[in-house]
Amino acid sequence: MKPVSIGQNVVIGENVIFGENVIIGNNVIIYDGTIIGNNVLIQDNVVIGKKPTRAKTSILPEVKELPPAKIGDGCTIGTSSIIYANAVIGNDVFVADLATIRERVTIGDGTIVGRGVAIENDCSIGKKCKLETNCYITAYSQLGDHVFIAPCVVTTNDNYMARSKERYGKFKGVTVKDGGRIGANAIILPGKVIEEDGAVAAGSIVTKDVEKEQFVMGIPAKPFKQVPEDQLLRNQ
């Protein structure tokens, strides 16, 4: 099936599969084999199915072939966003302008990926999450359902800061379990876990795991209080 509307200077690779009512803007590139669901809006300058380019000094394994990207029903892909090969986007996901979603990333139904958000390789994002403007989700991270990440949050995965061979094989992203919330400009150090309904105050640096339903704040972040009952996910 062909898209309902195609803008100017659009490049569509071989064996791309389109659902019904797909609208494509100008200057869009869709690589071979990409699967796009029904009622999808792809805005100007979007790239879908891009193959990763590996730097000579990269520690990531070289992968010559990746499965195609998949975009679920009802998605909006914002202007100048890039979605890599082997990314799987669920239904009704909103990807805002300038977002980057790398290879081997999965995103659950109803999630919002804000403007300028970067989701690195090998991440899993749950359902109905909200990742706000310019937050950074480091490689190998796991986010559960209903997770809130405020603007300019930074997550990290390398305790050795790119020095010494000892770091190889020890990269570990962050884990934010269902209902976890992180305030603006917070920094989460490698491998840290925010348990269910854990909350991190704006500007905090998380150096230890955050317990279930605990609110932490400060540099380094320390327990401040329990998350109020009316703020818990089960009471929404």
C-alpha cells in the first residue's frame, strides 16, 4: 500500500511496508525494509531505518546487518528526527522534533519522546512514559511503564570515563522501574536503580539506588521523604 501523501524529495528504499493513511513530509528518507503502521504522520527531514556508523575507536561491536525499523500504528515522527535500524516503536508514540532513537531500542505504546531527546542503543522504554526536552538516555538503560524524565536529565553508563581497558564489558545503564520520576537537570550515575515510584529532585546527583516510593534530593542525593500517597502511581 502506498502512502496517502508524499512530499518533495522523498527517498523510499526497497521493500518498505506502509499501512493505511500514512502521510510523509518533505526530504524524508526511509531505508530498505522499514515497516510503518496505520495512521502514521512522518514530518519533514525525518530519517527512518538509518544504519549506525561505527567510529574507529568505538567499543561497540561491529554489526553489518540489522533488522529494519518498525513504526507502530498512530505514531507521529517529528521534524528532523532520526530513527535507526532495529528500533521498534509501539503504537501511538509521539516522537518530537530533533529526537534520536538508536538501534536495538524498543519504545512502548503511548510514550512521548520530547524535542531533542537522545535514546542510545540497546535501551528499553516502557508504555506511557514521558521523556521531556533534551534528556539523555544512555545505552543499556531500562525504563519501565509510566516513567517521567524531566528536561535535560543525564544518565550515564561508564564508571571509567572512557579510560582503561578494565571498563570493557562493564558498561551498565540506569534502570527506572514503573512510575519512577526524575526532575530537571538531575544526573544518574552508571548502573543505578530507581525502584517503583522512586522520585529524584531536580538538580540532584544519584550515586546510590533509590528505594521504592522514596524521594531523594541533593548532591549526592539522599533520602528526603516518602513520596506522598496521592502521588503514587497506583492512586492515579
